[in-house]
Amino acid sequence: MTTDSSSTSTSAPGGGISTFKGQERALRADRLGTGGLLLSVLAATAPLMVVAGVMPTTFAVMGIVGQPLLFVVLGVVLILFSIGYAEMSRHVHNAGAFYAYISRGLGGTAGAGAALVALVAYNALQIGIYGILGFEVSGLLATYAEIEIAWWIPALVAALAVGLLGWLKIDVNARVLGVLLAVEVLLVVIFDVAALADPGPQGLSLHAFDPDTLTGAGVGTALCFCIAAFLGFEQAPVYAEETSRPHVLVPRVMFLAVGGVAVFFALSSWALTVATGPAEIVGSARKQSAGLLFFLTESRLGATFTDVLHVLFVTGMFAALLSFHNVVARYAFAMGREGLLPAAFGRTSGSSGAPGTGSLLQTVVAVVVVIAFAIADDKPVGDPTAPVLHLFTWLGNVGALGVIVLMAAASLSVVVFFVRRGAAGAQAWRLVTSALAGIALLVIAGYTVKDFDVLVGAGPGSALSWVLPGVIGLALVAGLLLGAVLRARAPEKHARIGLGNEAFQLDKAASS
């Protein structure tokens, strides 16, 4: 006796189809609740990596004391963005998230361009982390086990481990992410409390929240550094098909993530200024670089705490790798399901219902890129140039630029989507917030491209200042060309872009 696994479906409000349980062209539904979804999303923010890496770099490179205020400003911008983005998530449930939303508002060709940009951007963000993780693990082994190995060995081991977990259920991954995230946040909070209890020479100064600290030419570029710390919250809609009530859970998780991240990072960056004193934070960051946090914890909380912090620094990065890996796999799944990638990517694997082929693709790409950087690395063991200054910095900024562009396009798409549906009056305030967020994000994207040489530590005349952002440009052009070709030669495929499993179910109903 055979059964049609497509007979069970989940209906979205208004009769739209949100997912197709148990069918090979849909992700497994009801696997994530609010907690699991929130943990999967927050893990990508890698709080310890931001506090230990991004914050000292921003202080050192840009020389701006008011970084805590920047996190508040960006929190406001991203909440404005989330208002329209969350409303869109009530109407569109698709693992393609960004590109699905852009398709619904700006058309299938624009959606195809967004799909390629998303695939490249999230791959870049994920793969870049292997560089700093490999370097940190290599340093830990040299310090505590007196074993010298090249950074790319632990990086490749991590890539294979992440790939293996990508085949497992998302709820298993969520548990792993949750434990790592909770401990990571706890340790940062302990440092924050210790810094406030034992402040530097200027005491509990609020100078870092003074708007006058944001004057100068480096503010726009500092925004580029800081917005990278938020990346991850926008991934919630990617998991919409795997929740029981996507129209409720996805918006809830996004607002919790943005608000929580903004407050957490604003307070933690303020704690860094308090620990050194606002007048000394820039100089200390330039002297200690990524070791600033560990330098401050050792004097206040002791060597053992600092050693544990080093270990959690690694596990936090591993959690971020898992989170970005899951997102890339789901984008590949959504694109395969809609004809933007080969059909093999549009099927889930085994009883887990995970997008196995997309997971395999991401793992292969990661391994190839890590090996390429390893071959190009001619520095001695322990030198951070290839893993940190090149792999992590280059790919991280390429990925951040791609996501900023996607968020700006999604903001415009929200406005067009509701206007075309005749809902401009009912959604007026959401359209205003989306427009404001879109303008702010375009400004940040412009500064990112303009100052890309600063972001990647290259000279003003370096080819990297246009080659690296050009990767996102090439992805966009390639996606637009693919969309145009599909529109001309396969209009039925073009019409499905952004519809996800809804289109599949409609085809199934028509054929039966």
C-alpha cells in the first residue's frame, strides 16, 4: 500500500500554502518553535567573536569612541527594516527568504539576481569564519599542547564536521547551537559586570554614548563594521517552512533578535570603554588588537577564566558556522526547487527532511576555498595573514556587503508588494519604515563600497578595493541574466521564482 505524502499540508492565513509536509519538494514542517528558531538565528551573530574581534577592530581602525552609540543607531535602523520585513513574512513562507520577498515585490528577474547574491554572500560569510577559527585553534594547540599545526588543518576538520551536522535534523543543530550560545553570552556578561565593577581611570563614564564621539570621516565605515555584528537576525524567514506557525514565530524571533543583539552589543562595547577608560580605548585596541578582551579579562577575572574564554571563542565560531551553513543549504534548496539551480538541490534527504544536497554543496565550496587559501599561504605557522587578514577579512566583508544590498532591495520590495496589492493605505506606516530603512541601508552600502580598501586593510590603490565588492556585482549580474533567460525561454519557470512550494502544490492540484 502506498500513500501520497503530499496530502498533508499546512495552510497559511488567507488560504495560501506555507509548506508541504513530508514531500520531497518541501522542508519538514513543525520542527522549530520560538526557542529553536531564536537560537538558530542568534548563533550566527557569534557574540564572543563580535566582542573579541569586531569591536576592538572598529575602535582601532576607525578611532571612534562612540561605538556603543553606533550599535543603538543600527538597532533602530534594523528594527525599522524588520517592521516591513516581518509583515512580508506573514504573506510569504519560503526558504529563499530574501530572494522570495524580492521576487514577490520586484519580479522574478530581480528575484533571480537576489538569489545569486544571497548564495554568494552567505557562503562568503560562512567560509570566512573558517580562517579565524583555524588560526585560533592552531594557537590554542601551540599554547596548551605544544603542538604546531597549520591553521588550515583545524579549518578543514571543522568544515567536515559542519557538513556532517548539516545532514542531521535542524532541531539537533538547534540544541548544539543553543548550548554554545548560552555559555558564550554568559561569559561576556560576566566580563561586562566585572568591567563595570572595576572601571578604568575615568570611572563609569557615559562618554561613549555622546553624539559628539561620532563626528569625523570614519563614521560611515564604522557603520559597515558594526552592521556585520547584526548579521543573522534576517535569517529567521529562511526557516519559515519548518515552523508550525510561521506568520507568528518569524516576526517574533526577528524582533527579539534585533532588540536583544542591539542592547547586548551596545552594553558590551560600552563595558570595553569603561574597562580601559574612553580616552584610552582606541590606543588600547590598536596595541592589543583582537587580544583586547582577553587582556582585560585576565587582569580582572584571572587566567583560568581567560583560558575558558579562548575555548568558547572557538565554540562560538563553530556555532556561527553551523548557522550560516544551514542558511546556505536552504537557499540552495529553494533555488533548486524553482529551477535556479539543478533540480537535485530542490530535494530533501532521508527521514530528517534536511536539504542534504545544498548542505553538500556548501561543504564542498568551503573545503575548496580553504584549500586555495592554504596553498597561497607562504607564511610560517602562527602568522595570521592568510587565515585572518585575508580569508576572514576579505570574505567577511564581501558577505556583509551582499546582505546589506539584499536588505535594501527587500525594503523596496516590501513597499512595491503592498502597493501592488492595493494595501498601501492599510500598511502605510510599515511602508514608511521600510522606505526609511532602505535609504539608510543604501547609504551604508555606499560607504562600504567607497571604503572597501579600509575594510580589508588594503592600500587606496589596491585592486582588492574593486575586485572584492565586484564579486557581489558579478553575482547580481549573473542572476539577472539567468532570470532574463528563464523569462524568455522558460516563462513557466520564471513565473515560479519566489513561489516556493506553493507553485509545486498548485501544479500537483492541476495535474490531479
